Amino acid sequence: MLVEGAFWQDLESDLADPEFMREYVTESIRIATTDVIINQLDGAREAAGLTKAALARAINSEPASVRRLFDGRQSNPTLGTLAEVAAALGMRVTLE
């Protein structure tokens, strides 16, 4: 594989380790899945005409917490938080 740059060369080398590869793939899937859910929830919030502050009030949370969730500054939201936000928007989180 042709990879340029020290980061990519190091990553390519690290991915040769099966344990590293498993953890890398698992974390990549977790991040991508969380991102999809958050983007869908934010789209539903916008479609409902709710501000982040109004959504925060609906779930009895601080507006800053909801802003961090949708601005990508909360890197690892809990499933409970995502489910609570979804419920406030008339949605639910499901496992496929």
C-alpha cells in the first residue's frame, strides 16, 4: 500500500497488529455511529424549530450541555443522553 506521511506510515504499521486493528475498527465504528445519531437528532431538532436551549429545557438539562452535544465538543455522549434527547424530539434510538 502506498501511504505518504509519518502518521499514515505509523498507522499502516500499527494496523498490522491484529489487536490494534480490532480496537481501531471498533473505535471507528463507535465514532461513526455516534456521529450519525447526533446528526439525525440535530436535524430533527431543527425541523421541529427548537433551539438548543429549548431542547435543553425539555430534557431538564443545561443549555451548554446540549450545545456541546450538537457542536461535537462532547466526544462520548451516553446512550441515556441520546435516548433522552430522542424522546424529547418524538424519536427513539434503536439497535439494528
